[in-house]
Amino acid sequence: MEATVSAMAHSHGITPEQLRKDNPFMGELAKIGPIALVVAVVLFAIGYLMSGADEHQRFFFSYIHNYVFFTSISIGALLFTLVNHVARASWSVVIRRIPEFFAGSLWMMGIAGLPILIMVLTGKVEVYEWVNIGSWIHGAEQQIVQNKEAYLNTTFFAIRYFIYFAAFFLFGRAILLNGSLKQDNQPDGDEKDRGTMRMWQLSAPGLVFSFLLMTFFAIDMIMSLDPIWFSTMFGVYYFAGAMIGFFSTMILMFKWLQSTGRLKEAVTVEHYHDFGKFLFAFVFFWGYIAFSQYMLIWYASIPEETRWFHIRQNADWTPLSWLMLFGHFALPFAFFISRYIKRHNGLLAVGAVWMLVLHWLDHFYQVVPEYQRITGVQPGGGLGAAFDISEIICLLAIGCFWFGAFMVTAGKNPIAPLGDPQIAKSLKFDNVKV
Amino acid sequence: MSQTEAKTMTIEEPTEGRKLLGYLLEFDNVDDLTHGAEKVRDAGYSNWDCHTPFPVHGLDHAMGAKPSHVQWIVLACGFTGLLTGLFIQWWMNAVVHQGNVVTGYQYFISGKPFWSVPANIPVMFELTILFSAFASFFGMLGVNRLPQYNHFTMYSERFGQVTDDKFFISISSEDPKFDVGKTRDMLSGLKGTYLEVLED
Amino acid sequence: MAKTLTKPLSQLSTELDNTRDQISQPPLVTGGKTFGNITEIVARVAEHPSAPKAWYVAFAGAVMLFGLLFAMLAYLISTGVGVWGVNTPVAWGFAIVNFVFWIGIGHAGTLISAILYLFRQKWRTGINRFAEAMTIFAVFAAGIFPLVHVGRVWVVYWIFPIPNQQQLWPQFRSPLLWDVFAITTYLLTSLLFWYMGMVPDLATFRDRAKTKVRKIVYGLFALGWRGSNRQWIHYEKAYLLLAALATPLVLSVHSVVSFDFATSQLPGWHTTIFPPYFVAGAIFGGFAMVVFLAVPARELFGLKNLITLQHFDHMNKIIMATGMIVGYAYAMEFFIAWYGGNPLETFTFENRATGPYAWAYWIMVTCNVFIPQVFWFKKARTNLWVMWIVSVFVNIGMWFERFVIVVSSLSRDFLPSSWDYYTPTWVDLCTLAGSFGLFFFFFLLFCRYMPIVAIAEVKGVLPEAHPGHGAHAAAEAKA
């Protein structure tokens, strides 16, 4: 409650000059960046070496699971930044730098994904069955997957992988983050305004390409784990989850930065309220997409489609399916509908942590049951047996890398776009009655 | 537009022997109205109101008015709609009653169980929205006591401009703090343009 | 006021360009208008003794087409559905195509009212009333088709869960029944939303009314609204709640319509992206219809300062964006049809692009994906002729999209021996034309007698509507 009240007091806003004095730098915290990257590499090495027993097969499922999870958050940040430029939004300017850092460090997730790429190219570990159609896929399925070989082959996979991250570098780093950083110390005037307008214009095609690339990224990384199964909705499903992950991260990120004395005046309850609204909207959107995808496949009941859900709602995985329905949709829906909660940043942060955990479990639900299908292992001991220690190691390793990339990108740069032409307008933002 | 320049206010006099219904003070901009509302609020009146052609940002606070709680009506009705949707589909398609009771009717369709919830979600959803939408509209009318075709402000000749470009503060004579002289003095101290006396 | 009413409405406004992309956004209402001006501009449309000539011409045309619709429906009901071109296997012909088309048109109104409201897009205020009215009349037009398509229209009440002598209940696992609930809910909610937004404006009309009839009719419907702030508080909350309810509703309605197709196993119909793809398509077509109607309406009724080029600029961007979402869905369908490896699915999509209905498919792709690309250029987004022509193409394209989905998939189903080519009869064509008559009949009446722009809401976006911004901001807006 205290937090709500103190933030309320500032809802009339501060000036850009006051913002510059509001500790808008990472300062000491920036040192975390390189350390986190080193820790990530060490953890990866430990995890990899520990998992030699099954030729790292289970390890790679954990790795993919955590990799798509963290990447989704940064993709969410990229899309959010692009949409805000397309809409010429001014409310979001003051909080836009954090998504810009995530979008600007997204290309580094291309480095974090290299173990997956190498695993695919060397073709030694049975994770993506299409890598070795001849010996990993049998019977009638072999013919089906052979027909897809024009798309599902290792060379094209590598080319696409390169395209994704080259484009993410172009939009996230070169255009958006660099364009915004350039304005920080630029004098006000036409040239600065032109910089903003250039970002506005480039964001429209940027959005189109990023969305398409995200779709194929999701198809490649997750959907092709079952080379038979397909869903035209899958890209949108990944998108819905990505936005949930992103807004939850934003809430926690600002809560953390403010608790270290940064941007205490600039970021107010109004911004948390809007993150809460977006989070609520995407919880609903995710529910809508997940339900539509499930219901249509359930209703038509065609075997090559139902196989995906068949594994996931039977035997050990049943509780996880229910958890998706209630924990990822129904409960947060009821929670975030309240304005009181959206404007109370303590409760909102609890909700954000919950959503991040559930978003992580959503990716667990998408990725790991395929391990069971491929190996034919029936854990039989409930969800606990489906779980593996490598999940935790990969969570920490990729999490450290992802956060380290963010911190290195932030470095000595201001953590709010101090020089944005719309910054003054943005600081006055008040959303209860607009 | 003219916050700085002094305003001249026309002030009407009450007529002897007619029942006084209240005062109506006219403003020509939102700033003066908002400041006026703060003064009336601080003077402790309760049966008074501001009238504007469109909702004015910050006026609720200036009036000390409480926020709306229509959402609770909507929530209750929405939940009722959800349960109604669930119940009718179960009752009509999932079970067959025996005896003299009106029976449900079970259809065997595409091998689905009689009680298949995924197929029942759309109707549950639509009924939730339908009930909630009715609740927001009629709940709003109920809380606002609309329609109301008779109100003391409607005795005014000038009040028609409230739906055009003028702003008003009305104080009812039924307000416990209302006093023919004092209230008038208080209102004439505001930056209004016309103080009207409303009589039966 | 007397002076303005002697001139035709169309000569009462001027075009001012407020579309310049700049950091401090240009005013939404051009020509330095005041609160009083806005009331005047909107109210004079309904108060002017004569409507523009074009209105009379259009209204006469609409009445004739509406009459044609009645004649066609009478012929259909008295003779039977054999008068339509439907055959086996194409049992769903024009009726379903037209139904989905009109429901789609009906989506822009709620989108503008609700979603743009939640996103604080102030430019919605110039066009929302207009689009909401359009929604309701489009849903009327849509509702006709399933109604008569059931065959025995006199027992159509069987679709509602009303106890009857056969002790039968509706079959709730049928997507067609979901449609009944979705469309009914949508119609009622849109009506409430439209009417509720109109209450303060009806009060404006009441307060300006000169004749007894106007005073009584507008007075009755204005519910005794007196602009009370204690009422605005609840009103605004309820409006926000309706917007928040209408947003998922608008998603659900076209999703449910898409379920009619997607829950089946028919190749070309059964695909998981259908719900969001149909919603995007509906918004796309609906916005095109708004542009199609708004361009002449602002010209004829002197609304150029309220519905400005900036409004069109925004709408055209949305048309392009939703057009690209539709294009994304076409691409995903095609990709997955191949990737999925199901030969029936692959065949259906090859057949769409190269089979007997390839002409319809390519009309659809051209109109929906290629033509809207001109909106990348600002010149095109702010040129009234260009946008008007594009809006016509988009509407044609969206009609053909439904035609392609319904007819091309059905005409070549699983059993080649039963394949057949579907050709609409003259009754089909006249009924489609008649549905436009119904839509325009109501729409033109609305334009003539109702507050065509949300007066109170447009006033709310003027700078002087905000305390503390008054003098300074107003001067800036005029400069």
C-alpha cells in the first residue's frame, strides 16, 4: 500500500531535467553484465558435462526449453518497441529504454543458441528427428517427413537461423537502440525529430518482418520437435506467450531498478498500471489462442493433429495441462482484472513472478513431452519424473547469459531515453482518466 | 481562455412568495468551473452538482465525488451469465431427466461425449458478455436514476446550453447547508458568468 | 444558425491538412473550432431543412434495393431454396458468403468504439458513432441470411433454447448454434453501446429542438440527461466496462463464425489460425467500409473539420496493417498445407490457386494483399479518391475471400465423382444487392436524423476541454 501511495504522489509528473537527476544509469550494476556472461558459460559447461549418459539428449531438451523461453521475452521487447513507434506512442517513452536494451541484445541470443545449431548440424543427438530422417523416423512417418525435406533440412535451418538473428540485430540493435541512444545527448531540434520520425517509418516494415521471423523461429525451434505435427496458429501462440513473458519481466525489472534507487520519480504507478493492463490483455489473448487451437484440434479429431495434445493431456502430463488452463489463464485472469491489483506494485509483482513461472512451464509443456515421445520413455512417476536437473542448470545458464547480454548492452548508457523528443509529454502521463 | 481578466456576473434576485428550488451558476470554461467546484466542495455542500457538455478531467476530484462502483454489478451479472451458460448446456444436452420433469435431450454427435466442455465454452462466454453488457447499461441507468424527466435544473431557461458549450454548478435548496443569502454570496464569489435563481 | 442553414451543408466546411508527421501531434479537429462550433456542425445535419441532393438519390436507390430484397425473400420462402444456385456438394453458397461478409463489416464499429477507446486513440471520436451505426445495420443485413437459409423460416425460433412440444433442445455442440448466441449477443451489446454513447448527444438535439415532435422524440430518448458530473462518473465507468466487454466480444464473434468452418474436417476449412485470421479480416473489411462511407458523408454533410485527413490517415494505416495480417494468414495456410503433408489439404490449396475458382482466388489476393500496399505511401493515405477506390477493392476482396473459402473447398470435396461447379442464380445476385439496400436504407436514415458524430466525445479531445491546458493549448491549436 505504501508503494501505491508514494507513487501516486508523483502522478503529476516530473520534468526532463529532474529525470536526468533521477539516477537514470546502471552505474555499479553494469558490472553484473560480464560476470553473468562468464557464469553462464561455466554453468553451461557443467550442465553439458554432467549429462553425458544419454549423449546429452535430455540436456538438449532442457536447453531448447529454456532457450525459447528467454528468447521469447526479448522478442516481445522488440515487438513492443516497434509497435510503440508505429503508434507514435508517447506514454511509453520513459519506460522504452529497457525494452530497447532487450531488443538490442536479442541478437546475442543467437550466440546462446549456437549449441542447438551445432547439435543440429553435427546430427549426433536425436532431438530434432528430421535431422536424420533415414534412421530416426520409421514407417509411414518417414515418407511424410521426407516430403518436408525442402524445409526441414540442416542447411536451410542454419540459413534461417542466421537470417533471424541478422534481422533482429538490424531492427533491435542498429535501428531502434542505436537510434534512441543517439538522441540522448543530441540538442533539441529538427535533426533529433527526424531521428524519431525515421524510427517511426522503419518500424512498420520492421514489425512485419519481425513477426514473420518470430513465427518461423517458433516453428523451427519448437514445432519441428514433432516433425509430423502442425498448426497454423503456432506463431501466434508463441507471440501471445512472448508478450506475457515480456510484460512480466518489465514489471519486475522496474521494481528491481526502483528498489536500487533508480528512476524512482520517473516511473510511476501509472506505468505499472499499464503493464498490468497489457499483461491482463495478453493473458486473455493467450487463453483465446490456446483455447482456439486446442478446441479446433479436439473437435476435428484428426490423428496427425491430436497426437500433440494426446501426449500432453494423458498420463504424467495431465496435471500440467490443467495447470495451463487454470494457472496460465483462469487464475491470472481473475487476478489481473482488478484495478486495485494493477495499481499496487507489490501485488502486481507477485502476479508477474507467477506469470513468468507459468510462461516457463508453458514452454516446458511444449518442448519436453517430445522427449518422452522420441525416447518412448514412460516416466510413470508423475511430473516429477519428467523433470530433470538439467532444466535448472539450463535455466540458470541461459538466464545468466540473457541477463548478462542485457546488462552489457545497457553498460554506461542511460536507462531512460533522456533525449527523446516526446520525453516531457511522456513524463506527464496519468491514465486513470485520459 | 480568459482566466486572468475579471468576469462580470449577472445575478438574479429571488421572487417573493415563490418556492426556491435552488441556484444555478453558469461558467464559460472548464478552469473556472473546476475552481468553483473546489470552493463549493470545501464549503461542505452535499446536494449539489456540476453539469458539463462532456466529462471533464479532474472534476471528480474537485467535487470530492466518490468513484463509481458499477463494476460490482457487472461482475455479479457476468458470473451469473457464465454459470447460466454452463448450467443450460449441461441440463439440455448432457443429462436426461426421468419422470414428469422436462427432460434434456442427448445428441450423439461426432463421437463426442454428451458432456464435452470445450464445445460449451463459446456459449458460456457469450452469455457472460451478454449479461455483463446489460448490467453495465442498466446498472448505470439505475445508479444514475435515469430516465428522469423532471429535475429542478430543468426549470431554467439557460440550462439547455449545458449540452452545448456552457458549464454549470447547481445547488439544491434541499441541501442541509443551503441558505438563501449565504449560498448566494458564496456562489457570487466564484468566476461564473450568470447566477440564476430557480423557482417553482 | 439561421444563416448557415440557407447554404447547402456541403459548402460549410473546408479541407485542411493535419496529417503532417511531427513530434507534437497536429490537432484532430481542424479550423480552430470551439465547443459551440462542434455542436453546430453536427446538429445542423439533422436540423437542416433539406438533405443534400445526393442523399435523396442514394435513399431512393436504397429503398428500391430494399424492396428487391423483400421480393427475393418472398420468392424464396414461397418457392424453396431451390431458387438459389446451391447444389451438392456446394450446399453453402451465397447465403453463407453474404452472412460472413456482412458480419465482418460489422466489426469495425466495435473495434473503433471499444479497442481504440481502450488504447486511448483519441482520433476514434470523429468516426466512432458512424462506425457503430454501420455495425448495427451490417448485423441486420447479416442476420437475414442464416435466418432464411434454415429453410423453414417460420420455425426459426427452434434455434433458441425455448421449451417446445417435441421436448427437443438445441444441440449445443454445434458451431452454428454458437453463432446464434454470438450474433445475438453482439447485436444487443452493440446496440447498447451505440445508444449509450448517443444519450448525451440526443440531449443536445433535445435542447436545440424547435418543433414539438423533435422535442418529444429526442427528449424521450435522451432519458432526461442533464450533463451532471455525478452521472458522468457512472456513465464513464459503464462506458469503459462496455468497451472492455466489447473487445473480447468482437474477437469472439468472428472467431465463432470461423468455427463454423474450422471445426469440420474439410481441407481448406480446418486450420487452427482461422479464428484470429477471421477477426483480422473482419476489421480489415469493416474499416474499408467506414472509409467508403465516411469519404462521401463528410463531403456532403460538411464534416471536414471533424472527420479530417488525419482520421483517414490512421484508418488507412489500420487497413494496411490488417490487410497484412490477412496476408500472413494466407501465407501460413499455404505453407502449412504443404508442410503438414496431408495430400487432401495440399490439393485444396493448389486447387484454389489454379483450379476452376482460381479467378476468385486471385481477385481475393489482389484486392486484399496487393492493392492495400499503396498505403505505404502517405500521398495515397491522404488522397480521398485513392482511399475510396482502395476501400471498394478491399470490400470486393473480402467478399471474395469468403466466396473462396466456402465455394472452392466445397466444390471439390473428398469424392471426385461428386465434384460440381457452383454458379449463383439471379435470385442469389438480387438478394446480395438487396442486402446492400437494407444496409444503406438504415444507414442513410441514421445520417439524416441522428447525431452522426459523437459530439460530446469530440469536444472532449479539444485542448480547452482539459483544466489547466485552456488558454495556452487553445492558442497553440489555432496557430
